[in-house]
Amino acid sequence: MTLTAYRRDLRARKRELVSLLTQRQKIDQRMAQLQPVINHLEGLCRELGEKVAHETAVNRELTTGLTDLARVTLQEAYIPVSASDLKNRMEVKGFDFSKYSNPLASIHTVLRRLVKSREVKVVPQKGGKKTYQWITIIDNFLTAMQTMAKAAAQQSQPTEPNTLRPSKASQLKNVTPQKR
């Protein structure tokens, strides 16, 4: 190639570089414009997504029965709650007690059933007041371990009086000498 050919090629490459740099500048400007829009849309989506998730949860809880909602509410409580506290917590979740003539009686019935099925335990309070607490997996594990320990302790205790073995001396009296 000749010098003029090299110069022509150099000018062409510089024009291409200028064109690419101009395109890059336009792309950078467009990216700078898109970033705040994207951030804003992400915030809206997050906010609306949380709202939809909350509405879905509320609708699920509203269509949940008394017993199921009592279970969920007791599981979420982590502390013992009275029947009236349980009713209040369920009302906060949106449960409609209007169809119950005596909501507390219904809650007491549910609690008795949950205690009987060993899902809930009664935690006595001062003055004879009862509170109720969800039995966790850990509670079930500890109960099983205590039951196993009691069973092991009962098995290790003799049920019949020990019979004494004859002493070696008395065993030797009954042995006849062997001839050699």
C-alpha cells in the first residue's frame, strides 16, 4: 500500500471512531435518562406488589374458618393469650364475628378442641384465668424426650425383689471332687 492509501484508511478509521463515540455519548445519555425511570418503576412495583400480597393475605384470612384462623393467630402470638385476646387479634386480622351469636363461646370451644388435639396448651395465670399457647415443634420434641426418659427410668427400676445368688462358698460345697 502507498502512503496515500494509509492516510485514506486512517481518516476513515477516525471518522468511524468519531461516529462510534457520538453513538456512545447518545447511549450514555439515554442510559442516564432511563436509570431514574427504572428506579421509580421498581419502587412502584415493589409497593404495589406488597399491597397485592397484603390484600391476598387478608382475603385468605377472611375466607379462613374460625379454627384455622385461631391456629394461625396462636402460632403468630408466641406468648400465651386469653380467649378474649385471641378474639381481638382475630378481629384485627379482619375476621367477621357478626355471624356468631356468642363469639367467645365459639372461641372457647375451638380452644378446647385444640387443647384436646394437643396443638395448644393451657397456661394457668393468677386468679385462675387461663391463657393458651401454641405447642411448637420444640415443645413436642421436649415432651417426647421427657416421656422417653421416664420410660427408661421405669425400665431400669426392678419390678421384683432381687433374688440373692448363692455365694461361691455354698456353690463349692455342692461340687463333688473329680478323680484324676
